[in-house]
Amino acid sequence: MSASFRPSTRALSIALSAAIGLAPLAAFAQAQPRTAPRAAQPAQPAQPPAGQAGTGPTVVQVKPEPSQTSWTKVCGKDEAAKKEICYTTRDFVSDQGQPVLAVAIYDVKGDVNKIVRFLMPLGLLLQPGIRFGVDTAQPTPGRFAICFPNGCFAEAQVKDDFIAALKKGNTLSVSVQNQGAREVSFSIPLTDFAKGFDGAAIDPKVLEDQQKQLQDELAKRQEELRQRLGAGGANAAPGAPAVPGAAPAPGVAPAVPPKP
């Protein structure tokens, strides 16, 4: 990959490229689609029917990172593949403002297949992989690719019909299994996705400024959290785990995963 196309790491989502890099992306995009069993049923609704409490997944509602006002599109050239690559990405946080996950849609110019890549929190079973779908659509399977001390990457190939669904849809649901083998479904709002995907790529200088602003904001929140937990002693956990049922792990989903 060309050094000129190493996008600045920006919270969780920009790390989707910086941590894994785009060199293996070309090979992944050109590979034949892997066969995988279809999910048995679509994602369950957030509230199970009366009398069936506990039978559906635990639904985690996330919201966009406040300092990232819209989906961000980043473009550049992969010198190894001799192709232009753009990815449209956004970070998502909990109601308390803690980073939870990030989404990026990769579009390699000239390739029919697109790639959807997620940065997921720790504490998940990797073997079952993920299932994701827009609104009530049949979920698509994906696989985990690699983990870092602060999160795991999952990905899948998708086609134009999935991109069209993202543009028209309201919610992207991502289902996983926690350490107790219970299903957890992250509910991701798709507001303004079409505008970001079809719009112009962000200026690198603007991206750099946004990255600095977000890192400063995250540092401020972490300091405030440490102060609130001060009464709990030095061994107090830095925050609740992002995945219900998962064991707490220090450093879950910090701003920038280390490069391999």
C-alpha cells in the first residue's frame, strides 16, 4: 500500500484501515465469495412478545459519535492493486458516550463486490461469526478476521443490493454471541448514510482536524470517568463492558488499535 494512502487513524472507524491496512483488501475483494450457511431466521425485534421474555437477543442501541456529525468518506489509491479505494465509515457509542463499535463500507473501483467491515468490542465468541442485515431483511453471515487488545474486526463481501438497502434503510442490525453463547444484537442507525456514501471524499486536512478533536474529546471523557470512579479505589474498572454478559476487559475499544 502506498504510504500516501495511510489514512489518519480517527477513533474506531478510521482504525479499520490503519490497523489492518488496505494491502490485503485487494486480495479479499478479488477472492471468490465464500459459501456460508444462511441464518435460520432474521434478527428478532427489540422487544419480545408478551410472555416470551428472555427468548430473543439482547438488543444494544448505539448512537453516532457526537463529534462525528456524519458518515465520513475517505478515498485513495492502493498502489499494489492499482485501484482507487474509497470507504465510508462512522463510529458509534453507548448512551454514556463510550465507544462501542465502528462500521466501514469499502468500495474498490471496478470491482462488483464491496466489503463491509466492523470493529466489534471484546468478549464475543469468534467461531459463530456475525450476522448483519438492514431492517427486516434476511441477515447475511460474516466472519471475524483478526483481534487486537481493544477490539475484533469482522467482515464480509456484499453487493450493490446491500448498499442500496443501506441507503434506504433505517437500522443496520449486527448480531453476535457473547461469552455465555447468548445472542446480542447491535442496532445501528443509518441516518445520512446515502449522503455520505454518494458524496465527496473528505479533505485529508479536515480529517486530521476531526481526528484531533475526537481524540481530545475521548481523553476528556476518560478523565471524567476516572474522577467519578475515584471513590471505588485504584482497582475500579475503567467502564462497563460494551457487550452484555461479557467479562470486563481493560482497554475495550479505545481510540486507536495498535498496528500489527
